[in-house]
Amino acid sequence: MSNLIINEARLWDTLMETAAMGGLPNGGVARLTLSHHDKQVRDWFTAQCEALGMSVTVDEVGNMFALRQGQNPDLLPIAMGSHLDTQPTGGKFDGILGVLGGLEVLRTLHAAGYTTDAPLMLVNWTNEEGSRFSPAMLGSGVYAGVYSRDYADGRTDVEGEAFGTALEAIGYRGDVKAGDVPFGAMFELHIEQGPILEAENKTIGVVQGVQGMRWYEVTLTGRAAHTGSTPMSMRNNALLGAARVIEGVDRVAHGFAPSAVGTVGFIEVAPNSNNVIPGQARFTIDLRHPEDAALDQMEREVEACIAEAAATIGLEAEVKRIAKTDAVAFDAQCIDAVRYAADKAGLTARDIISGAGHDAVHVARLVPTTMIFVPSEGGLSHNEAEATASHECAAGVQVLLDAVLEYDRRHADVRKAA
Ligand code: HGY
Ligand code: MN
Ligand code: MN
């Protein structure tokens, strides 16, 4: 059992230092994937890891893997990781806490001259947010074989720039095939992004799994026409159709309360002019629920709502499902290591299912994986006011350190006993 303690002040300083990379005047962070701010933090990440004697490998979709040697180089590394990209009006903690938490663990081990049995790895997954380029968790999805590299390369942002072009523009097209950098387990520290831990006054979320999530791209096409001279009976207003669907998604989600959520968060209208009846509306739908069967039913009800709006208003509807991640349960041994670590630190904890999606969802289909949550103030995230207290960040990183060391020790014991 180790008595290593992470350095809370160093962790907080590092969080605040990186929050300035894409920092916003109101205190939030805009570090969209593959932007120059993303390049800035990636370059910084590489320098920090190399300063600890680690080697950094970049794969073909920009996923970054920093490796720390263990006593037994033949073993698969134990990974820690999350994402460095943010929402356009993101906060200082979503994703980056998991990467910087892993960095703090590695800094603590380095300072102590402590070498684990298995190698350790710190991962930055590309485009977890799915904001600039949908869908979310794209880099980890390509690593896991859910999406092809070509599919990812072809995704475009609202300006029409392709993922592959942006990746090469910041110099992060690695020469290793996605999926070819192996590791044996992953622990992801993340803020909860919801209200439960704070409401129950718990410091640690022992994450059991992640709910199912589906994203759709919908294009409704009507007819652009003059707002002044076109009678109401002669209109094919695509934005009116979108409004009906937006209302319908909300109604379907409430119909599956309390577990379901449904949102339309992005919409583009063409030609988007004051005095033109909208000829086209393109928007995304985000549906989530802990049970896949419920998502199947929600999907049917939303599709029916789209068809009805199109038929009533005289629109063409194109619906593409661009992401489907079924509910995932995390690994019992990893979860037990987290529980052990929370107990060891004397922290209050509770089991929890993640409402938000994470790279751990794709990774869990490949190797033993779990997550550690710390509270979000007011349950708020994907908002500039996102906040988690320094001592809570430090508690999460201490649990990350002790969970990884415990997992490493338990596996070393099994090998010795064999
Ligand atoms: O969509 C999500 O849950 C994550 O923030 N990408
Ligand atoms: Mn995140
Ligand atoms: Mn996020």
C-alpha cells in the first residue's frame, strides 16, 4: 500500500494555467477540437509528459498516448485519460481534469521515484465533445473501430472544413494506425456534470456505467419564398417543421421520465434571412436513456413526429443516425479498485451512472475500464460557470492515484501467485 499524496496546489495551478489556453472573458474556455488553442494545449501536454521522461505517440486521428515505463515492460500499460477539447462556451474542468489528474499522478510518482509493475499511460482522446465535428467521442470511436478513419476525416464543421484537414493543419496526424497503441485498462477521472453528488454531499462518484446515447442529423427541406407575398396556405416552411420536431423531442423525453433526456441543441436555417420563408432547416437530435429498449421506442416516436411534421407542412425529411452508443457497464475489478481508493482516503462516495457520454464508453468495449466522478457545482457543465472546488479535484486525483496503484498491485500479486 502506498502513502503517496498528490500535490493539490500543483494540480490547481496546472488547471488554471491550461484554462488560459482558449480562456474566455467570462471565465469559461473555448478550446474547440483541432483549433489553434487545441494545438497549444497538445504541445504543452507533450512537453509536460516528456519532462517526466515519458514518450508520446500520436495516432492517425490525433489521439495522444504518453507512456511511462514500469518494472515489467512486457505488461500492457494501465491507462489514465480523458480529453483536452472543450465546448464553445465550456468550463475549466470538463475533460481536462481527467488528463491533468493523470499528469499529477505521474508527477507524484516521478517525484517519489516510484515505479509501478505495469507501465502507465496517459491519453488525450481527440474530439470527445463532438461540437465542432459531430459525433462526440470521435477519436476514441475510431480507436475502438466504431468509426473508420475516413469517416472521421470527412466530418465537416459549420464552415465546411473537414476533420482531416484541420488535424493536419495543427500537425497532429500521427503515423500510427488508430487502435495500434495497446493498453490493458483505463481509469477516467471526470466531473459529474450533474447534480447528484452535490445534492447528497458526496465527494466521489464510483461510476458503474454510462447511459445509452443516440445522435441524429435531420434535414427538412421546404421552399424558400417571400414572407410578404406568399399566402399562409402556400407555404412549406422548414423552420416551422423544425419547431414542431423540437417540441416533439421534448415531449417524447418527458414521456419516458424520469430517466430519459432529449434535446435539439444545434440548428442551421437557410437562407436565414428576415424576409424569406425558411427553405431548409438542418439540426441534430440527442436522445439518452439508461435502457437501450427505451431508446428504441423513443427513436420510433421521434421519427413519427418528424414524418408528421413533414407531411403536414409539405417538407422533405432526411434523418441520419450519426451516433449510437448502447448503455455500458464498467469493469468490476476497476470499480473495486476505485472503491478501495475512496475508502483509503476516507472520502464519502456513492455509486452512480453517468448521464454524459465519455471516451470510456468506447474504451470499455475493448479493455477493463471505469470512471471516477467528482462534484459539479450546481450540477452545471457545458457552461462557462462550470466549477469544482480545488479540494474536490484533489480528492478525485488522489483516488485516481490509489486506484491505479491498487489495480497494479493486485495484478502483480496474481502474476506472482500463478
Ligand atoms: O455529449 C456528451 O455527453 C459529452 O459531453 N461529449
Ligand atoms: Mn467530457
Ligand atoms: Mn463535455
